[in-house]
Amino acid sequence: MKCLHTYAAAAAIVRRFSTIIGIALGALTVVACGDREGPTQLPEPRPVMALEFGEQPTSAIAGLALWNQLTVHARDTLGNVVSQFTGMITLTIGTNPGGGALSGPMTATAHQGAASFQNLRIDRAGHGYTLVASASGLSSGTSAAFDVGPPVGPTTNLITFSSTRPSDGGLGSLRSWISLVDVDGHGLASLPVSGLATSWSPDARKIAFYWHGDGSSWEIHVANADGSGVTRLTNDPADQLFHPAWSPDGTRIAFSGSRAGTNGVYVMNADGTGINMLTTATAVAFPAWSPDGSKIAFGDGRDGNEEIYVINADGSGITRLTNDPAFDRDPAWSPDGGRIAFASGRGGVLLDIYVMNADGSGVTRLNTGLAAYAPAWSPDGTRIAFHGASDYAPDQVFVMNADGSGVTLLTPPVIYGDGCQGSGSCVQWVNSHPAWRP
């Protein structure tokens, strides 16, 4: 009797058969016959036949780097990744509805059967672009179709956010990249700079953020709006500084954290000089300027529970705005100065977005239906972006109307690995701390 052995994964199997046995274990199928004992002779690796996109391109913004890192796999006739393949893979535009040109590192060497591509750009808008991956002697692979939105202009409703993802395109060390999303067109892009919790300068030319750079201390940095010209404003190995907030007149930056061993809310000039502590703080305070620049709201646990406080910009006149057994945090002032949005665990929920009057009265829950925090008002005050989490979209950026209606997901969930639904390794991208461009 003939015996058929089919393997979708390389493995040595020790077995003893007295009758015909068929075993199906996930991707591994074995059909054997006869009475024998010992390791089965494995077939030779199958040749690479075709290329296939793993991580697909998302909707993009013309002229800016594609948001996510693309991956292309070399597969055999059974659809398995051929880890021995180390050839060169090149990307080109396939379907080209906008007549665009692809730029950036378009050729990469495969490692263990896969090649990664990042910082690719397409210069013209269009609906239904595709990319084609090719390598010598292999069948090419075509990506899923994606849109490229128009270039960023002065009227584009743009949000920056922090996207924490594997730095090597797989399950390796994590890194947070400053990213952009066109709120109305949903195009995504990545800036060439790492950072967390961005804050725009009033003229929209610069962004402030915190990052640990090459050292272990978290420091405040600024960069141009395109990610160039990164400058570290604070520089002390003992510092742990977070959540910068640009003043409405552009001359100062508030931040919180530990400096010289003291936790507090600080203010400095926009060039990093003249650092001054306004008040001590027991928690990461998330400072937020009032639109007229006269006050700063922040969260703190000085009275035994994390609440929202307001302090004058000169450090005088601290006032507590909230008083609830649940913790309140992440204040954000509305553009007209009349309201403050914040995150709270009151009402028995993990977190949700609430809005109150600037004097602390009229607290209203917006009922996002998500675990939500880090609210950010749109420049016209009609919408609020926030960091939300749900079963279908863990740790993503959402936007809603200022009354809590119309909750919309802005960033697509991206998952690396196969262990999110069981055993194995899994990394889910965390997209957080949105900030509207003025």
C-alpha cells in the first residue's frame, strides 16, 4: 500500500502504526500506513513560488510617509513562509489612479522569508492604489487597494497621536512614533520622530512631546510639524517629565513630572529656559492651559483622591473643581473657555469622558460606550477626540461630537502575532493621546 506524507510545517514525528492512521493537527497533516517505528523522513523544503503582503497599507496622506510598516512574505506552494529565502524584494505601484510616484526605501532584503518596508510615500491623491512586490524568479504579489488622500493643507482637520508598535515590524521591542490622521478623510501618516503626548504650538509650526531619547530619563522635546528639527528642551538624568502643553500665546510650555526629586506642575519658556515649579503634585498631572492663558487645569491626588484642580498661571490661587470618590484626570479646556472635558471612573465604570463647566459645576457624562480618556477638543469646539478601548478596537483614537454622539474610530487596530486569541505571542498597536492641530 502506498503511503502519503504531507507537511505544512517541518517536524520530526516518532510514531508506531499497525493500521492506517490519519492525523490532522492544525497546519500539520500526516497520513501514514504500515507497521514501523522511528522518525519519519521529512520531505525536502518546497521551493519559493510567490510573494504575498502580510501587513497591508492603510489609507494614506499624499506626500507623507505611509503610517504602518509593510511586510512581504515569500511562500511555497502550500502557502507556508519559506524562512530560507533571503532574496531582494522590490515594491512598485500597481494600480495608479492618481498618477502618483512612490518614493522611499522600495527595495529590502528578506530575513527568514520576510521583508519589511517603512517610510514609503506616494505624492498624489487617488482612490484605489495598489502596490506590487516582486523578486527574481518568483510570482509577484499585489497589496490590497488603499486610498491616498490630498496633501495636508491649512484647513485640514488634523490630529497627531502617539502610535506604540514593534520597532522591527514584528514582536520585538516597542517604540512610540508620532503619527497623523486626517479626521475627515481618515488618511494616516507617520512622522520620522518618536514621542508621546504631543501638543501643538498655536501657529501649528511645531509640536512638543516627551521622550526618553538615548537615556533613561523622560524629557520634553520640540520638533517642526513635519518631524524634523528635534530639540531636547530639558536635559537632566534625574528628570522624569511628561505631558507638555503649549501656552495659547506660544511663549511657554507647561509640563508635569519629577524634577530634582520633586513631583509637580512646571512652566518654562518655549526655548527650555526659565523652568519654574507652580505647585507640587502627587500624580502625573496632565496640565492644560485655559484659552486666555491665565489658568492651568491639572489632575492631582493631594487630597487623597485624584481630582481636577485649577491654578493661576503664576502659581497662585489653587482651586479644586471636582470632588468624587472615583478618580478624575486628563482635563482639557474647550476653545471658548467655558467647559472642561476630563476622564473619570465615577458611575462605576472604568473610565469615560465627562464635561463640566469651567467652575466645576454641571458635570455631564458623554457615554462613549468605551473605556475612554485623554480628551482633546477640536479647534471649533464641536468635536472631541479621545483615546478609547473596546473589544473590537483596543487602545485606539476615536472622535465624537461634543455632546457624545457620533463616536467614530479613526485609527485601525493593528495586531502582530497569533497569540491574541490564545497561546503564543501577540502585540497590539496602542494609538493614544490625540491632539488637534490649531
